[in-house]
Amino acid sequence: MLNYEELEEILEEVTAKITLANRTGELDALLKSWGLENFISKQTFYETNKKGKIVVIGASEVKENILVGIIKDFGLDKNRFEFCLDYDKAKTFQYKKFQYNPDYRVVIFGPVPHSSTGKKDSSSVIAEMKNHEGYPRIEILSGNNEVKITKSNFKAVLDRLIKENYI
């Protein structure tokens, strides 16, 4: 069992970590890692245009024209969508154009390189966008425990976003 001074030392260190995470925009990730999700604010301070662009980024074996067909099947305007389905192009994609740009509503990610432009000090560009204010909503497509774009998970995310009345 720790004595009072040892507990005080731990509390000071924990407080310093929380303060730093809050200042650097990593507080939500830290709270999640500690199992304290209930303290994460659900309030969004930055709102985007409901009719804004939907961007699909990441390596895909599903061709763009197939994804456009799915978009049309859902009755969505294909002109609202932007695609970057090449893994190498995703590495140098200009992600900063999304920050504080209300014309972008959702970014749907498939596999992208961890070391992409725009990741700043984060572990990946996805972490950067999820953990910092001013970015549109992020959706990550996955299947069989790996990030990937498939027809079924693309349909599922569009269906969910429509049912939520988000797009």
C-alpha cells in the first residue's frame, strides 16, 4: 500500500498527463485508453453542412464506378462524393483542406498509410482528424478485423448515415 506522499506524487503525474492531453487535443484518446469514456464530451463544437461533400479515401479493390452505382442506388447525388482510392495517393493527400471547412460532411476511410501528410504529431491521419477539432465526421470501413473497402461495408455506412439523418 502506498503512503500519502506516494499517492500525491502519482496524482500530480496523472494531472500533468491530463493537462497535456487536453492542451494537445489528445484528451479523448487518453480517457479511452484509461477506460473513462463516460467523461468524453459528446458535444460537437464544430458543425458541417449537411449537404456537404462525402470523401472516400483509401486503397480499394472495389472500383470507383461500382461505388458510384451504390451511391445512386441510395438516391444520393454522386457529385457530393470525392474519391482517392489509391494507397500511394492517400499518402500525400491534402487532408488539411478538411479542417474548418464546413463544405465537407464525412470522410470515409479505407486503408491508408500511417505516415501520411497531415498526421502531424498523431499516429496516423485518422487519429489526427478524430482527436482534433474542426474536422468532419470520420467513418472507418472494416471487415474481418482489418480496414478495407468492400461493397457491403460501404453500403452499410451510407445506410447508417442516412438513417441517422446525417447525410
